[in-house]
Amino acid sequence: MIQDDRCANDLQARGPYANNGTYPLGSTLENSGLGLSLAWDLSDTLALESITSFRNLDWAGIRDADNTPLPILHTSYDVDSSQWSQELQLTLQRDALTGVVGVYYFEQESDDIVTVELNPPDNIPGPQRDSDNNAVDNDSWAVFTQWTYDFNDQWSLTGGGRYTEETKRAFPDQYNFASPTVKQVPAQWYEDTFSDFTPSASIAFRWSPQGMLYVGYAQGFKGGGWNSHFNDPPLTATEQAALHEFRPEEAESIELGTKLDLAGDSLRLNAAIFSSDYTNMQVTYRGPFRAPPAMSGVAPFLTNAGKASIDGAELELTWLATRALTIEASYGLLDATIDQLDNIPLAILPPGLLVGNALPFAPDSQAHFGIAYDAMAGNLAITPRLDVSYTDAQFFDATNTREIAQLEDVTVVNASVALGSSNGSWRLIIGVNNATDETYPIAGNSSLTTGSGYAEIAYSRPREYFATINFDF
């Protein structure tokens, strides 16, 4: 059999770090930020802290998503984004009572320009090119508090809550270059506000200076928003209302755990079991908005699709074997699944989106082992360190697409040596990540149920060496 690279067949799967496409590949990121933290002691019991931060991001990326020599799916991104936040915290510590009251504000602006070239193999002369331009203007604010009261040396109670209000705004200007006046959705500002109050509480029982048991409950939410990319034929008003906006996701979690100091306080052992339930689960959807023969869109969009749960257990150990030798270990188990799927309005569920699927990036088990040794050579502190991490197989999408999944367990070894002054004024770290040069998937993206029918994988970095230096002044 003669292999022909002009054919969009299995030759597109060239393996790790390979791409059979002809469109340029590249990614450039410029990221800068500032942070300022100020603290004042107002009295012996009151303290005020201000935390201010700013970040600016410019990113440009181009890719040949179909990974073939044919111009089936090419994308070009240009993103310019900035954000800043301000937080104030007032803390009180008086005898048995400790508490914090705070306010938080966040603001973000972003301009995204995405060009998508679609060209099925039987129509090479005239590619379809879409422009998905989207402006984003988001802001949110929150007030929060948390208080802990120690009834005695054994019992303590913690309670708190946070009220969050988010306003999401989006201005999509999305069209096909062949008919730029025909918009995928009307070009205008879309705005909605999402708010929620999320309480938390825990109670702790310390039966001895070396042992503590606790149980905690918390609620959380992830705000809704607006989808920014469509490349189907223009949506009807009903389709737009059903598909353009996604709603908040909510979660409830409970945790039971213990913390133990053993072997003369040289061994710290933490153990916990937990359970979290999610409603209005946000999932990424790729697939047709209409039944065939209507065209299927390849652009991903977020939608609310039901309920999910995450149940698990964790065990952490830190052992000071000697004054110089430290050993760390941890092990975690997860059962993270989709429990219920509500129909996505006006959309056709892809065949792989099923109740019982594993949630993305949720391996059944993970483990870590680390060992470090502190030594002195005159006034020079030397600390060699070895870390070994294990990750079970995992999926990268809610449809559990095997073509882009990490189907085998992975063990990664990192090693480093830290050199520094005995007074801690400077510290140099040199090391190697992925010392055994393992190759494994770290993320994936697929659109197998649409006309483009592609799957692509991002692989781990090969063995790499690094050096960092820190100065305190």
C-alpha cells in the first residue's frame, strides 16, 4: 500500500510532537503583572490588609487543527486582555474568637479575534473563512466573612459566608468572510448578572495535643456567561436564546478528616474523605445544533447539562526522619462521574456524552513521594531533592474520547539541588523535570461528531533542565 500524505486518512496521526499539517503552527504569550500588599496593625487585636493586583496578557496562536495537508480546519487567535483586582481584609483576634471581614472587586476587559478556515476535502478551491471577533467586559464584587470560636481546648466552631455578584458582558461580531454583513448572532452587547451566597461551616474536636478530627460543609458556585464562538449558519432567535448563554454551576461539598502528629511530633499524618455534588454542570459541547442535513459547527461552546459528583479520599504524610532528612508521601482516590444529563436545548447530544462518564482531568488515583536532605558546607546550605509522581489514566473531555485520552498510568521523576546562604539571603535551585523523559498526553481536544472530524493531543514536555535564583533584600 502506498501512503499518500495528500489524503486525509490515518496519516494525520503522526504521533507525539508531530503534525502532518501544512498551515503554520505557533504560539506567543506576553504576560505581565504587578502586585501590592500592605498591612497595618490597628491595635493589639485588629489588623487591616490591602491586596492589589494587575495583569496584562497578549496571546497569539495559529494551528492546523486537522493535522493533515488539506485545509480542513485552520485557526488563528489574537487575544489582548487586562484585569485588576482589589481586596481589603479586616481581621480580629481576641481570646477565643478569631475572625475576618473583607470586600473584593475584580474587573476584566478582553478583545479576541479568531479566524477559522473551513474547507472540506471535496471543495478545496473555495475555503469558508469565519471571523469570530468578541469583546468581553466583566466585573464582580464580593463581601465575605469567617469566624472561629474556641469553646475550650478541645472544641472549636468555624462559620462563614460569601456573597458574590458577577456581571458578564460580551459583544460578538461573528461572520463568514463571504457574507460579512450576515452575523452568526446579532452584533450587540449582551449582559447578565449572576449572584449567589455560599456559606461554609466546620467543627473540630482536638482530643489531644497530637490529634484532631473535623467535619466541614461548604457551598460554591461558578458564574455563567456568554459563548463567544459560533460558525453554524446564523441562529434563529430561539436557537440563540437556548445556546448563546450558559447558567451558573453550583456545588455542595462535605469533608471528614483527621490530622495527627505522631512519633514525638516528627510524623504528620493527614487523612480525609469528601463528597461534592454539582448541579447545572457546565460542559464543553461540540456538535450539531440542528438535525442533519444542517451543517454542524466545530466551535466549542459551554452549556449546562445536568448533575455530577466527585467522591474521594486523601492521605498525606510528612516525616522528619532525622534533623536533615524529610520524607513526604501522598495518595488520593477519586470517583468523579456524570450522574444526570438534561437535554441540551435544540442541540443533539453527541453519542459519547453519557451518564456514568468520568469527569475530565479526574484520574481514579494519584500518588506522590518526595525526599529531601538538608546539609551544610561551611556557610552554604545544600538541599538535594527527589520527587516521584504517579497519575492513573484519565480523560480530557466529558465525552471520554479515547483518541485524545491518557489511556495508561504515568510516573514522572523530578530532581533538584538547592544551594543557598545559611541566613537565607539568597537561594539557587538547579534541577531537571521529567528526568526519565516520559512522553504522555496532558490535554486533548476533539470534534469527531462534526464535519471536520478531528482529534488532537498536547503531549508532555520532554526532559528539561532549569535554574532559578532568589534574593531577599
